[in-house]
Amino acid sequence: MNRIKEVLEQKGIKQKWLAEKLGKSYNMVNSYVQNRRQPSIEDLYRIAKILDVNPKDLLKED
């Protein structure tokens, strides 16, 4: 599980913008945001860098 949705909302960033920066389709980013699919470790680090957060901040602890 990830917290990408929460971080995007906190920062006021749209999924479409993140998809463009990440070089992924909107549908792929939306599947990350909805937790239907998890990003690879490399993509998780890229998302964290784009959003200017620690990669650990994108992960939920169960």
C-alpha cells in the first residue's frame, strides 16, 4: 500500500501532472494512486524525488 494519493492531495498536485513528469500514462499513475498496482522501487524513488518527499513518506505501515 502506498500514500501517493495523500501526498498529491497535500501538495495540491494533479495525477496528470505527475504522469507527465514521470513519463507514465495517466492510467498507470491512477492505478498507483488507487493502490490497484504498486510502482517499482525505481519508480517509487522517482515519484518521491518529483514530489520532493522522502520515499518512506510514500509508504503505509500496516
